[in-house]
Amino acid sequence: MIPINKREKPKVLTDALHELRSTPSAVVCWGEVRNQRPIREALCREQGGLCAYCMRRIDPDSSHVEHIIPQSACEPGQDVAYDNMLAVCDGNEGAGDGSALICDRARRDRALVVNPLKPETLRGIKYYGNGKIDSDDEAVRKDLNETLNLNCEAAYLPQNRKAAIEALNEWMKSSASRRSIVSACKKRRDGIEESELKPEYAGALLYFLDRRIRRG
């Protein structure tokens, strides 16, 4: 999980809300917003094409809108507020087993402490070479392991993170001499952070790049 910087609200959402508010007896809520695909497009762009929680690849057709404050707990207008929206994956919904659900499908409407829109909640997150995600903060650890189920082996999350980490380690071994490896890692880290289309499991990659940079 990495911080997400919200961009300007898409015009299509502004127009949709104006239409609803101009229509007598219309209910202003997310379910009444027509043509939601351009909104998913905007969310996917600002997230670098990654699910806000598990960091798997998503696009406007394979994602849906998640509300940080659950719709069941929203005050009037909160469920159509762009700064309350994220794009997330399908949550492994086709797995046929509730224990295999991840991200918002596992979360349902439970409150979260961890929040990619609040970088301070992400600072204690760490990754292991086996692909597991964890946190020093007990509440965040519960969100990662239970509420969002981000160590779900049935969804291949640890396995796929491990593969990404191992590929990064191989790159570190072969890319540069010890004298220049820090510079190479900084360049790669900056490339990930600035990229419009980020690599899958970018959170784990950035974690290990930063760790290598700190070692000097």
C-alpha cells in the first residue's frame, strides 16, 4: 500500500451531481450517478493503475469504486465526495469462499485505520521476503491481516509479492557495482513514484528499495 494523492474531481462527477441536484425529488447518492466509468478512469490514473489496497493491476473495466468511509456510515453527500473514493480490484470475489475475499470485499462496511489517503497510517507498514505484509501498529496490522485480508494465500497475494521482491533482488545483484547500487536504487525508486503506470506490488518494491538505500 502506498500513499495516494487525490487529483481534481472529474468533471463528469461534477456534472452528474449538478444534474441530480437540479432534478426534483432526485436522491443525491453514489448509486444514482450515471456513467461511472470515467470516474473509475480518473481513480485508476491517480493510483497508477493499482488497487488502492492490494496493489494488483486494475483498469476501469476490472475495478469498482470503494468508499473509505463506508456508504453505510456516510453523512449526506459523503458517498459522492471524490475525496472519499478509491478504485479497488474485484476482491477475489469469484473464489467462492468467504475466507478468500480480499480488499473491500473482505472489509465490507467495517471501519479502517489504515488509509492510503493518510500517509501517516502507512509508515509502520513493512514487508518480508516471503511476501507477507505487516505493521508495527496493532490496529493497522489487524486491518492488513483481517479486515482487508492482504496476506490471503488463496488470492496469491504473498506469493505474487514474493515473486516481485525476488525479481527486484535479482536486479539489485546484477544492475550495478556496490559503489553505484544506491544511486541505481534511488533512480528506480523515483521512477516508480513518478510513473503514471506503477508496477504491481509497488509498496513492497519501494519498501525494499528504501531499505537498500538506507544501508548505503
